[in-house]
Amino acid sequence: MSETNLLVPEILEKFENIKSKSDKIRLLKQHETPLLRTLLRLNYDPNLSMNLPIGTPPYKKEADKPVGYNASNLTKEYRRFYIWLSPQNTLPKLKKEALFVSLCESIHWTEAEVLICVKDRTLQTKYKSLSVDIVREAYPGLLPFDIPKPVTAKVTSPLE
């Protein structure tokens, strides 16, 4: 794919490989699209959630298929995200889940992985330097200011 038509996972991989914060922000601004903004907002905004179970759905992952040879991509499909946003109650739960699996199977497996991370709000675990602060600097006004910091659970010994 050309530099201007990179898939979101390709953009995020480039983002991860950049060392300076200012260059990371510049890359996000350079590749700003409604899709990227939507994915970042879904991942970080506590006021939005995808009404789907946590974890990887049972979809057929075609890891040997090169980028650009899938039936669809997230850029074409993100307009359908409203199906999974809460509180969208017109579709039965099983239908929503089947549509999500179908979407994951129609896009490149790397895009499906990013989408699943966004659904579970774990994009920052896959892309370690993708912080709320960097997203806020790159896209002012995208996220609310009352986002709670991730809490790390303290593991205690049963002997304590």
C-alpha cells in the first residue's frame, strides 16, 4: 500500500518504532482519518463502549493473505460500528456477535487484531507508547478530560 493509504496497524507499527514524542504526535497528525480518530476514541473514552464480550472472538484468521487482498478493510467498514456501540438494543446479542466475527473475517488479520484490542480497550498494551496524553496532544478535543488512569492490580500473597 502507498504511504498515504496505510492500514491502521501499519500506522501504529510506525508509531511504535518512532523514538521521540513529538515525532509520534506528528505521525498521528499526518495520518489523521475519521477511522483512526474513532478507534482511539473507542479505546480511551469511558463514555463509549462496544457491546460485545471481552476477548478474541472465534474467527477464521487468514494470516498468509497479504495486505490489500481481503474482501474489505476497516476504512470501508467503520461506518457500521454503531451496531456494536452501547446502548444499541435493536439487534439480538448473538446477531451482534455474528456480525463482529464476520467483520473480523472480512478484513486483514492485523486490522482485526487492532479492532479486538479497541473493543477490549487494550490497544495501549499492544502499542506500549500509545498513551492518552499523546492522543490528546495529537487530537485536541477528541477525549474527555475525566479519563481515569489505568489501575494496576496489586498482587498479594495469600500469606499476607
